[in-house]
Amino acid sequence: MSTSHDQPDMSPEAHPTTLDAGTEPTVSGRTDDEALLARLALALVDHPRATLQELAQAVGVSRATLYRFSRTREELIDRLMQHATGCMQRAMDEARLEEGPALEALSRFVTGQLEQREMAAFLVFHWQPENIQDERGRTSCDAYMEALDAFILRGQREGVFRIDIAAQAQAEALMSLLTGLVDAERRGRVARAGVAAMVEALFLKGSAA
């Protein structure tokens, strides 16, 4: 049981719904809060039924620190869902899929998505679109896949991707490769250093015109 000196402040100010704007980036380019959210995302994949106390122990922080993010396990999952979808969308935006040769854009997309591998692993495990009640979640998912569909269509028009397979099917195949190899990497079946090249090679083996 927590003592009086380590009880978290339960005021709204102590429970932000977004990352602290003033948090300094870490060496990896992530803020401390983002790095903690990444560790929590993987902890929830490895220990999906863990309590908040067990999750705090798994990532090496106090329960009071974890309470800054969420006061319940369900609230933490919801926050991570919003953070994860935001990270993946930001990585897609930074890939600039509408710019330059399609193959170069594909490489930017794959590299950017893999930089969010913890969030991708979390979404693979916890994302269930048919059960999502939050309209923001459904809208975010739809917008993400529509942008990827448009990229594949561009590649088809440019003669880079085959036209006998629908763009939507190729987009789904690309995401399946990404998420599948992220999970395989997490389980130690493939080396981290080679994942991006594998995704591109396997996708183009089936989709190149």
C-alpha cells in the first residue's frame, strides 16, 4: 500500500492527456515520456493481463510515476492506443508518400514505421477495429489506410507496382509484412538490423510490376 508521501496527485494537472510539451528529447530522439510509453506498450504486449503495479515494475518506474499517465489499466491502454496511432500517422506523414519516386517513398515509409516498432507491436496485439467505440480511432485507421491505398495507386500509375492486384490488397499485404516481421523480431526470430530490407524485398517480390 502506498504511504502518504508517495500518493500521486490525482488532480487533472497531474494526469495530462498529451505528452508534456516541455519534456526534453532523449538521445534517441524521443522525450522521456515517449520512451516510457514505448516501454509500457511492449510491457502490455508481453504481459497483457498485468496490473498497473506490475506494469510499473516491468518498466522500472514507481506506481506514482505511472499514475501521471493513467489511473487505471483501461485508461492506460486507451492512452497508448491514441499515442500509437498518432506515432504511426506521424511516421507516414514524414515519409512523404506523394513525393519522389515510388520506390524511394516506400523505403521512407518502411523505415519510419519501423522506428515506431514498439507502437506497432502494441497495435498488433490490442487493435480491434470492430470493437473500437472511439470515433477518433476509427477515423485515424481509415485515414491511414486511405493514404497507403493512394500511394499504391500512384505506384501502379507509374508502372512500379503491378496492376492486376487491387491497391487495397497490396496496402494490406504491406501492413501485414510490417506488423508480422515486427512481431517476429520481438520474439527473436529475425534480426532487427535486417527487418526493413526484408519488408521491402518480400513486398516487391509480390508487388513489383
